[in-house]
Amino acid sequence: MDVATLVEQAREGRPRAVARLISLVEGASPQLREVMAALAPLSGGAYVVGLTGSPGVGKSTSTSALVTAYRKRGKRVGVLAVDPSSPFSGGALLGDRVRMSEHASDPGVYIRSMATRGHLGGLAWSAPQAIRVLDAAGCEVILVETVGVGQSEVEIAAQADTCVVLLAPGMGDGIQAAKAGILEIGDVYVVNKADRDGADSTARELNHMLGLGESRGPGDWRPPIVKTVAARSEGIDEVVEALEKHRAWMEEHGVLDARRRRRAANEVENIAVTALRERIGDLHGDQRLDALAERIITGRLDPYTAADELIESVTQA
Ligand SMILES: Nc1nc2c(ncn2[C@@H]2O[C@H](COP(=O)(O)OP(=O)(O)OP(=O)(O)O)[C@@H](O)[C@H]2O)c(=O)[nH]1
Ligand SMILES: [Mg+2]
């Protein structure tokens, strides 16, 4: 099927076409150029929410409950579950499919898991493109769940319009959160599993830690802390309320535009760096690289100048 037809069908919200387009993204297909060119004028309408937090904290359960909450408000919802550490989509995310199964027959919901398939640039490169596909397909809210709290997961979540950081009682979560660098990126904090002991103290500890870094002026956003029992959908309406408040605040202060510009700039940078790395990678065994190496080991050239020459030679033509 040609790209124009696929894009047209995706725009009508046909799940198969959306799936095909995201598979093209996941597989770093050469057709992506054409796909992205066709999607460019169609996207920009979706509100993108990132959810991150330690494994098992309840991200998928919360995501599923949020889908229900947004559906009640009449919104079309996309869910992207990304696993930067895994080359396989599906495996680790199989459980999620079960948790999301109640939405499987709802045409107003599109759910997809995605992995890196080990290609260069990984999800930093492909997640924004998958988001663009869902956006063009008419999803008004896109929930992006990242598995784990490593650097790349945090980066993906931090690039959303609004970033939700989840914690749960116990596990010395406050300290873990601080270590993972997620105390800086949350716009909304959720203490999930509030049916368990220690939720109040986790919320207090979090509140204290957030306050420590505080140098906020009037009108600045103060990330709220919401307690939830996602498994029973308790507190989920409050999360939606916090999200809507953050969105309104961003719009009022020009932050939404700024974030989207930064996201687009990152995306361009990632594509450019990936292209450059691929071209340089193609040079292995090439005589140009060998010649530079030869001049370095014989003391005729320093590695910086050699790198400049290399960049120049791969960016020509
Ligand atoms: N007691 C309790 N358990 C919950 C709650 N929310 C989720 N769980 C359970 O916690 C476990 C993990 O939930 P998930 O939603 O899969 O957590 P996750 O953060 O998506 O996990 P990964 O994707 O593996 O990182 C499941 O067994 C859920 O049923 C809650 O509010 N209270
Ligand atoms: Mg999950």
C-alpha cells in the first residue's frame, strides 16, 4: 500500500493503517521521510502526557484508568507504551495488553507498545514520530508510558507536554526518585497504591524533597502531589484535573509552545545525529578513515583535526 493511502486511512482513524505507520517508525523504514512529510500538516493537535516511575509502581494501571477517565470526557485517546531497554515490543509489555484489554474494542482508543529494535538513535528518535502518527490519527490525548527510569526513559517522559511521575509507598522511593533524576521533571506527582501503608509519609517526603529545590516565583507552576489507588480508579479524576490545570497554566504562560519547540528541535537534532552516525558508520573499512588513522599514528595529525575532516567529508555531497 502506498504512503498517501496509508496516511489518509490513518487520518480517518483506521487502526490497521495507524499500526502500519507505527511499524514503519519502529523499523526505521526508508519510507519514513515520505510518511513524515505527509503527516506534518496533520499533526499538532494532541495533548501529550508522559508517565514514568519505577517498575511496578502502577503506570499501566494508571494509564488504563486515565484512558477511561478521558473517554468519559469524550476524548479520543492514544496510548504508547515504550520500552527503551528492550528490542522486542510485546514481550515485557504483554501484561499491559491484559491490563488495557477493557479498551480493546473501543474505536476511540488506540493502544500500541513499541521497542527500539536496536536501531541507532533508539526511542529518542522514534517516540516523537510515533506520537505524530497518533496525533494525525485524531488522538486528542496521547499517554506515553515508559518502562523503567533510566536516562532515555526519563528523557522521553520529560519531552511530553506534561510529565507525570509516579511513586508508591515503601521501596525508599523518595531517594530512588532523587537518584533517577525524576524529581526535576515531574509536572504532576502521583503517589499510587495509596491503599497501602506509608502513602502519606511518601507524599510528605516527596513534598519535602520538592520543596528543597524550590526557588519559585509567583505564577510559577508548583507540581501537585495526588494520591491514587489506580487499581480501583480512585484519585484518577484528580489526576485528570491536575493535568488540565497544568495544560491551562502552560497555555497561559507560553510554556506549551516553548516545550513543543524544544521537542521539535530535539527531534531534528536526533535525526541529524543519527544520519551523521550512520554515514560515519558506513565508513568503517573505508580508505578515508584508514588514511586519517594512519596520519594520527604516525604523528602527522591530531584526532580533533581528523574528526573535523571526517565530518566535512561525510557531510559533503
Ligand atoms: N495495591 C495496589 N496495587 C496496585 C495499584 N495499582 C496497580 N497495582 C498493582 O501493581 C502491579 C503493577 O502494576 P502496573 O500497572 O503493571 O505497573 P507498571 O508501573 O506499569 O509496571 P512496569 O510497566 O512493569 O514498570 C499490578 O499487579 C497492579 O495490579 C494500587 O493502587 N494499589
Ligand atoms: Mg507498565
